[in-house]
Amino acid sequence: QVQLVESGGGLVQPGGSLRLSCAASVTIAGIYTMGWYRQAPGKQRELVATITNGGSTNYGDFVKGRFTISRDNGKYTVYLQMNSLKPEDTAVYYCSLRVGNDYWGQGTQVTVSS
């Protein structure tokens, strides 16, 4: 059974930074994509960033160079470095894994507030 273990959320002031991590509990064979989505209260879940094990990345339009996704294939772990955070970045951030099926983490809260 695939489990995605997230860490790194929390409270940060506007303009600050956070780094999220997500580790998959299984060994993954073949091509896969890991990434992050987010959901704010009253809004739909939206793409933040994804990365394949080959290194191809995709970012949500709102990121605009503020966030960087990276991965450690040997550890089946994905990271999201978030800089220049804004109050509108406040949301629950979910780790995702697509390898045939889609798997989701439990979510980690990111709150940007002074």
C-alpha cells in the first residue's frame, strides 16, 4: 500500500519561506510523477507543481518563479521550496504520486499571515 508522508508546513509571515517534503513509502518502478496540489477554503484543489522522475517539471500559473520543486529519486522524495510567500498562498498542501493510479498524502497546512 502506497503512503505519502508529508512534512514542513506551518505558519510563516508574508515574504517568508517554507520547504515541504513528501516521501513515498514504497519503491517505485518505471516512470512516475510526484508533486504538490493545494486547496484553500471554499476553493477547488489546484496544481502547485509536479516533477517526473526524469526531471520534467510543471508549475501552476500563480507560482511565477517563487516556488521550486525538486526530487530525490533514490529516496522517492519530492520537495517544494516556497519563497516570497503571500497570504493567498494559505491552503492545505497535498502531496501527489501518479504511477498508474493517483495517490495522495494527508495534507499539510501552510498559513501565511502576519
